[in-house]
Amino acid sequence: MTPPSTGTPNRLSAEELQKMEGFWRACCYLASGMIYLRDNPLLREPLKAEHIKKRLLGHWGASPGLSFIWVHLNRLINKYDLDTIFLAGPGHGAPGVLAPVYLEGTYSEVYPNKSEDAEGMLEFFKEFSFPGGIGSHCTPETPGSIHEGGELGYSVSHAFGAAFDNPDLLVTVAVGDGESETGPLATSWHSNKFLNPIRDGAVLPVLHLNGYKINNPTILSRISHEELENLFKGYGWTPHFVEGSDPETMHQRMAATMEDCVLEIRRIQQEARKSGKPSRPRWPMIVLRSPKGWTGPKEVDGHKVEGFWRAHQVPLAGIHENPAHLKQLEEWMRSYKPEQLFDKTGRLVPELKALAPKGTRRMGANPHANGGTIRKPLRMPDFREYAVKVDKPGQGSAENTRPLGQFLRDIMRENMTNFRVFGPDETASNKLDAIYEVSKKLWLADTLPEDADGGQLSPDGRVLEMLSEHTLEGWLEGYLLTGRHGFFSTYEAFAHIIDSMFNMHAKWLASSREHSWRAPVSSLNLLLTSTVWRQDHNGFTHQDPGFLDVVLNKDPGVCRIYMPCDANTLLSVANHCLRSTGYINVIVSDKQKHLQYMSVDQATEHCTKGLGIWDWASNDQGSEPDVVMACAGDVPTKEALAAVVLLRQPFPALKIRFVNVVDLYRLMPSSEHPHGLSDRDFDSLFTMNKPIIFNFHGYPWVIHRLTYRRTNHENLHVRGYKEKGNINTPLDLAIQNQIDRFSLAMDVIDRVPSLQRTGGHAKEQLRNRQLECQQYAYRYGIDDPEVDQWTWPG
């Protein structure tokens, strides 16, 4: 027996019920039409095989439930003048969202050829899952969408990101029960501990339990009602249940339950805002248990479909070859009575059209779901005010990220309603803790007296820390997509946790660029710190610079990689990234002390160019170099400079050109990336036939991948991380991976023809010194101070 659903029944009058049922039937009709029809959109004539698409693609199973939720939200938007957006977590539920967006008129406004008539409806049907059209997710092409669901698990975290600092916004998120089996989704239920009812909006999750994934039952649909209820109570929610299959009964239950939830949310917010005391309420959520493929074919060829996994995709296949299936399809689609729903022109009849909200209250037209339209630029202090003083290059040291923390602190001070900082328990570890001077860490759970001693916790905090990179990334994406700004720092090795989330967001941005109605949103700025070369205590597991490889796979139009070598270049890069729109900016900068090379004006000039020759480290002025020493990254830069000094002592006549790279994409051809160098410019920097020794922060093949088409690629020799090391001193780790000064200097000797004949003794001395440094580290546990505290001799 199914336990009784919560909510008072019969909240709807008979007339309201009839109209809402009609609007929902219209949604279901359109959803089925999208999957099947390429002609005869209103069934004004008997259905024939030639009216059916040749290739049947799409997903029916979740669509009726999604439209059901949407219809009931419309009622409450009209009744209470709600400001609401909708997120569809089920990955393939687009028909259930596209249909109401079309019926409310938004789709036709954005895409005039999909007009609200029979001709436009046909174009609307033909576009779905058709070459050159749209897919079965709520992609950027879908008005009102900020969540695609291409990869499952992020709907709830996206919803909370949208609600932060949006006090009047209600974000309703339909959570797929298959999606609920993912780790990111399971963890994101804890987001309710980070929602401040005074300054934030609200999230109303609707767990859409239709029972099945593609071929299997879902876990949450097969546990007892008591266990399911206790699960969500344990997460800190107040669950409300709407369960059944009879449409009339379900409409009454959903109307009552959803209205009760909205009123409870309003009560919570009003109490908190009146008292001025933020607390952690037990927010309401809904469990909607309805059949998969609701209202579709109950059986096909003697096999159960509605309420079973067979309803997941296309319930009736082989239409062109199977007349019985064609007949059953027609009976199914006619069961929605389209002749009652649409007038003779193909428009939704007026009494049903009136159910849709008006203007920007329509969820497909809500500006929060097109965040670039309401985005306001950050108020930014002058980054130069935070610069480290550099009188001579390579002589003084500083923690590179410390000044950035001060810069972010003052950005936060000036933008206390539209800027947040995210990090998994590492803001202080990453030396960004100056931010706490203006905003603490958000914390609405219980506190202990000892938290007052350095805990930096506050219910009004704007720094969000949780040991789930997935949830943090989801919050940030939702925050950005609804028009705000953010900054995310994490340990480099564990950026891999959000590899696929980065992929999804990059694809979203790339697709959004193709639609002029989508206004650009703030860039996603990701700082990778605690980097591979300074894992003195964490060891092998924390040594992984491979996130850069993942970034390089994505659309070059939306991705940027910056490798500042000191504090001032980091400030310049961060300033640029925080002002930008429409990109994912990946910044790699270690948090430990490093040599400083450039004044802030020099750093700004260098970062603007993206790479360049350091004259003070070169001695090839007025002549052709014998070798180019290139580098990207803080530790590789120091080691490359030290190698130059080691070479100048035995080989004073050797002409060395030193090139530092900040913007990694500058290495690509201009035809492949907007930041890429022309071949002429690349050749003038790196020569056309001289050896290039490139000391790189990450895996060596990244540089080869970026430069393989260049004239002088055959003379390019890259040093980088090679999966060697564990608990090492910094220099020993560099030696094991051959990015150290000694390996680089020996490499030059091996590559420059004149030194191959005369450099044997020098090479032997370099190898001996390298071994001495390793032996020192193994004996004393630290690097030889002479090497560790090395500075540029000036």
C-alpha cells in the first residue's frame, strides 16, 4: 500500500482542475509529437507512416512528470506573483520542458520560425533530435534553462548557486531518481546548510521518482516509504509526498502540496527577515512518485511500458515497418484530444493559454535564466595597489597568492551582494585568508565556543567551503549563470574531481555563443594552487598537473590557461580574468614563497603580451641565439633561470635567449586559438632552427601538442612532470622529473652542436653537483640552502 500523500486534497476547483489537466495534456501531446512527427502536427488527417520521422530519437519517460511540475508552478506563479526558474535534473527530459516553454509563447519569441500555429508547431517538432536541431537535454538553446543535465548529478548544486543572493527567487529543481544515485547529487542535498533565509532565495527540490533508469529500477524508488522519508529528514529537509497515477487525483495532491511548500518557504523567509536572525530551517521538499512514461502506452507487444523502464526512450519503435505500432501511436496521441487543445490555426486555445504567466514571470523568459542580461560588472580596485615591490629581478621572495588574497578581500568589500569565493576547506591554506577581514566562511550549522578562536565562521559569510569540489563547482556555475561573479581555488591535483563538470560548463559556454539572445555571463575563474612541484608532505597522490590536458580538449573559444610566475603577474592575470565574460579561466600558481621577477608595470606588459623575451636573463641581443631557454610556471621559471647561470660560467660565449610564457594558448597557431601567435611571431621568438629547451609546469606532451605544427618543432625539447616522486624535497622532485637546473643545463650541452664537442667536463661537474644535492636532501631532509635560497646574481 502506498502511504497517503501529504497536502490537503481538492485544493483546485473543478474548473481549475479541468484547465490544468488540459494544459498538461497539451504538454504531453507536444512531447510525443517532438519524438515522432515530421508532418501532420495536429493529426488533422489519419496518421500515416510518411508523417513519422525516419529516425526516432528522444526520451519520453521523464517528460510527462516534468511538464506536470511546470504546470503546477505556473498556477502558483500567477497566484502569488512568484519569481521562479525551473531546473530539469533528469538528463533526457527536454520534451517535458520544451513543451510548456512553447505553450507559454517564449519559444516562439526567441525562435520566430517556431511560431504558435500549425506551421510553427511542425518546425518545432522537426527540430527535436534532428540533424541541425536540438537534443534531448535542456541545452543552452532552451529558453529558461541554466542546467543541461548532459551529465547527471549537478541539478541541486546549480539550483542553490542560483538562489544565493537572490532573496526573491524561488528555484524549483526536478531531481531525477537515477540522478540521485550519483555521488555529487547525494552530497548536494547538504546545500540546505548553506542557504541564509534572510539574504538568499529558496530552493524547492522535487525528487521525481518514476522508478526506473534505462534498464534498471532506481534505488530510491525501491526502498520503503519510511526509509525514504528518514533519509531526507536526516539530510535536514522536510519531505512531502505526492504519489499515484490517476491524473485527477494527482493534480489535486500536487496543487495542495506545492502550495503548502511555497507558503512554508515564505513563512521561513518572513520570520528570518523580520527577526534579522539567520538560522538553518528545515526547508520543504517534494517527493513526486508517478509512473515512468505517464499517460503513454501501457503495453506494447504484450510487454509492460508505462511504469516500467521500457518507457525511458521511444515507447513505440519500428513505426515504418509495423502497422500495428503506427495504429497504437495514433491512438496514444489522439488520447490527448488535440482538437480540444488547439484552435483551427494551431494555437493553444485561449482558456488554456491564460494559465501561463505573463512577461518575465514565464519561467522560459525569466531573466535569471539568462544571467548575462542582468549581470553587473564588478566594482574593482586597482590591482596595482597590491603589488609586491621588485627592485631587481629574481632577488626577493614572496608568497604569490598572498597579495591576491588581499585583492580578493577588497573586491569582496565592494561587491557584497554579487561576488563569492569558493574553495574546499583550503582558503586559508591557499594564503587567501585576507578575505576573512571582510567576510567569513558561511556557516549555518551548529557552532562550538572554540569556533570563536580562528574558526572564521558566520551565518553571513560569503566564503563557501565544503569538502566537495562537485558541490562547490555546481554552486559557482549556478551563481555565474544567473548573473553574478565568483572565484574558486583548489589544490591542483584534485581539480580532476571536477573534470567532467568543467567539460559540461565549457560545452554550455561554447553552445551559448551560437545564440545571440544568450547574453555573456561572468567567466568561471579557477585557481589551481598547492601545485605538483611543492608537494613536500603530501606526496605522490598530490602530484598531478593533468587538469591542463583536460582543458586543452575543449573549445578554444571559451578556454584560457594562465601560468603566472610571480605575485605581480598573478595579480595582473586575476584582474583580467575577473573582468572577463564567457570564458573558463584556469590560473596555475603555487601558494608558497617564490622568487619575484617583475614590477607590477612590467608584469602587466608581460601578461598583456602573454609571453616574451626577458632581456635581463638573455645575452643574445644583436645576434642569433645558440639556444632558447623557455619556461612556463613558477618553479620551472626559477630552475630555467638557474640553468642559465650555470651555463654562463663555463660557456661565457654561449648566446641564450630566455622566453617566459604566461598565456599557454599563445603557443598555438593564431588559426587555432584567438590568443595564438602567428607563425612569423612564433619563429621570431623561438627561431627557425635552434634548439629550444622548454621547462614546463605540467606533462611535457602538452607543449608538443600546442606547437606540433610550428616550423621548429623538431628542435623543441620539453621537460615536465613524468610521474616521478613521492615525499621529496622540492629540488629532489625536480631532479627526478628532470626539470631541475642541472638537467636543463646538461640538456643544453647535449643539444648545442658546439657544446657537444667541448662540454664534457662541464656536464660531468653538473651531474656531480646534482648528485650532491640529492644526497644532501636524503641526509638532512631539506634541500641544500645554497640551491634552495638561490637568487638571480644580477
